[in-house]
Amino acid sequence: MIVICDFMLDTLWLRGDELLVYAIIFGFTQEPERRWEFNKGYISKKLGLTEAAIDAICDSLVEKDLIAFDNPHSVYVKNWEE
């Protein structure tokens, strides 16, 4: 299940595949460590997108300062309320 929160639509103005990728990452980063062992293959399979498309979407989310990577395998959601 992908949970889309109001702030993702109303504050961040995310739409389409970008919204879905962000929602997946957001959902996995709500644990205490606030990081997720990034799994591009999982997102690709879940959404029916190529891994290249996932890369492009993640690049866009990084440019918008919504997510960041500690390394190529660990992603977290930036605090959008600051």
C-alpha cells in the first residue's frame, strides 16, 4: 500500500510518478532511524517504471531538496517544514 499524505499534494505539490516515488520513500523512512536501505528494484517493480526512470525521479526529488542520500544505498526524507 502506498500512502499519500495531504502535505505531499498541498505543500510539496507533487504529482504523478514523482508523488508515488516520494510516498514510498517517505513511508519507509518513518522508522526511528529515519533512513531506508534504498531499493530501486523494489520501487521499479511496484510502480512498473524502469530503473532509469526511478533515477531521474530521485534526481528531481534531490534537486527539490525533498530527499537526500547518505550513500548510493541509504536514502532519507528531508524536513520539508523547515
